Amino acid sequence: MSRGPKAVSLDLSEQEQGEIKRLLRRHGTGQALVQRLRIILACAEPGATNLGVATALKVSRQTVALWRGRFAAHRLEGLVDAPRSGAPRSIDDEAVERLVALTLEEAPANATQWSTRSMARRTGMSQSAVSRIWRAFGLRPHQADTFKLSADPAFVEKLRDVVGLYLAPPDRALVLCVDEKPQIQAVEGTAAAFPLRPGQAERVTHDYRRHGTLDLFAALDVKAGTVIGSCKPRHRSVEFRTFLEQVESSVARDLEVHLVLDNLKTHKTQLIHDWLLQHPRFHLHFTPTSASWLNLVECWFALLTRRRLERGAFTSTADLEAAIRGYIAETNAHPKPFVWTLAVFVEKYGAKYPRAATCLTKDREALLAFFDFPAEQWDHLRSSNPIESVFATVRHRTVRTKGALSATTAKLMVFKLVMAASKTWRRLKGENQLPKVVAGVIFRDGTEVAASPDHRAA
């Protein structure tokens, strides 16, 4: 017969079980609370006794009885330590509010930001008290981040275009993120580096000798994670056209090619325009101005820099090119595609680009519906009317001269621009598919889907 009072039975609700398991999985949960949660889970088992739980968890029977009783009386709130007695507060809420307001709204007379010492002198508190209050409110006056706002008037449209390719790449096409990494320096230290040793990091000289530069052209396959790369001494439109020809020879002939590019002038010269007219399967998608972070190849450039170039020593451009080619070969041998997800974008950039995040979240279905139209018409996202390309040319050329010309001169310039644009007017693709789109024929990934008998009857 057992001695002492009978153990209180515990019945956990599904919500309490889920919360306890969540706290146990969280890395930031304190060990004292983890032990109490394990005691509660063990006590909730049918027929569990205080002695049996104490033996299994290697704690005393009194500890099990204590937290079992606390949980029965106060549930999860009873597992947290109650406030303990101590010296009365010497800093009241008004003093804390005054310190936070000073930090956010004012600057010291002889500096651009507050330090713990200068704030302590201003408020009459100790330096440690200022530090504790700043930590509690998440204030870091010594840190400053940078940001860049895109002034592109078509920011949302371009963002939706590129993100649509990332979220739902077409099956009959290849999506490549293309960019240049210019002026990669072949450098080596002025003295040999001291190697890594126990208790001592690798040490290199802060100055270096430079042996020339290279420009890297790269195209990242969004779906496969492989890279097509080429090193050139310069990055003019001539070199970019040569790289496009390399891409052309590397991609299967039966695939459409969608290139995600930034707004570099090299990508928009007449030489590149003529090449694209001769290769109609290539389609360009430009990222918004000052938004090259949207191009996934930038992630690969960051890995290349951090893993191979940043701490490398290169005695010549040939040595540098060999290192880059080796890294490209290693990437293609073990490809790992970057996964661009809408949830991660909203979480990371939602505060910086609230309008874009709201638009993408609201129009997610519209983004995924991009490929529910004939593949031939993917070039004409904005409108099925080709005159829009002429209007875009006129608008691009006249926006900088707005208000600087007389009405007669402006009309003459617009006329000249329209005549020039009409010479390179590209015919609407897939015009024979328009009646099907109007009739409601279903397309999936750009390909017509055979209608069911019920749909045909309707």
C-alpha cells in the first residue's frame, strides 16, 4: 500500500499537448522549464505515479509532486517561476520611457548616435542599466543598415513577371538567370599567409598585389541549378553576344529560352536586339531598376565569392580563370537549385518593400495563371496589341524631355520615333491562338489541353 497523499491525475487537452511539444522543440527554452514539461508529459500517462516518474526522469519524488500539483492548479502558467522578492526598483517606468524617447527622437550634441556612456551621463543612470533597457526594447543605436528603393515605374509588373517564372517554370522552356560579375581581381598578398593553427586563425596581409581583372558571364538554370559560364577581359555588348551564342549552343533546340536580366545598357544595344530577332526562341525578362537581388544568379555569385575568390591568392588572370572554371565544374557536378518561395520573400523583404509583398500575396493566383495561356503569346504579357511596344519606345525617349520642348517640336519628335520604331515592329506571335483564348479553351504550361466531353457539351 502506497504512503502519502494520492497523486493528482492529469488530463492534457490537445492544445496543451501541442504547446508542450512546441516548447520542447524550441532551442531557446530553458532547461529548468524543459524538465518540468517532461515531468508533466510523463505524469499524464495512464497509471503514472510520482515515484515512477521520478525514477524514469532521475529527479526526486518531491520535485514531481511539486510540479504535478502546480500544473493541476494553474495549468501551463504554473510551470513558470513566480516573481521573487528583492530590492525595490530604482528606475521607474517614467524613467524608462524617457530614456527610450531620448534614444529614438534625439541625438547627442557631439555625435550622430548615442552610446551607453553618453546616455548614462544624460539620464543619470548607470551604463549597465542603459544597456539592459536597450536590450529589452531591441534598440541598437550603434548599428545602421542600408537600403535602396527602386524608382522603376513598372516595378510591380516586372516583379510579377520574374516571380511568375520562379514560382511556376514552364515545362517546355528553360529559365536562365543571366548576369555579369565584372572586374574580378586576380590578387595575392604581399607576403605568404600564416596558416590556420590551434588557437590562431589564418592571417593574411591587408595589402595586396594586383595582376589584372576578369569579367564573368554566367547563366544559372533555375530548375536544375547548373551554370553556364564564360570569362572575358571586358563586358561590352560584343562579349555579351558571344556569351548568348554559347548559351544558344548549350540549350536543346526544342526548348524556348527565358532569360532573366538586369537593366544594364549592354543588354539593350542594337547589336543584341538584332541577335534576338535572329533567335526568336529567346525571351528577355528584365528585373526592376535597382532590384538585381531578384536575379537568382546573384546568389550563386555570392557563393562563388565567399567560397572561392574572397580568400584566394591568384598570381595571374589565367590562374583566376582556372579557379572560376573549377568552381563552375564543381557546381555542375553537384547542382543544387535555389528555391525561391513567396513566403520567404514576404518574411525577409516585406518591411522594406510592403507594396510589392502585398501585391504578390494578393495576386498569387494571377502569377501562377501566367502559364495558362498559349506559349506563343508569353511575349505579349502587357497587351495583345503590338502597338504597345511602339508606345513604350516613345514614352521611354520622351520622359526625359518632358516640358523642355514646344508642342510642335514634341509632335515632330514623336512622329520620328514612331517611324523608327515601326521598322523593328515585331509581329504578334500566336495570332491563330487568339480565337481559342476568347472561346475559353484551357491551356496548361502553354499547351492546349484536350477538353472533356462535359466541357465540349457546355
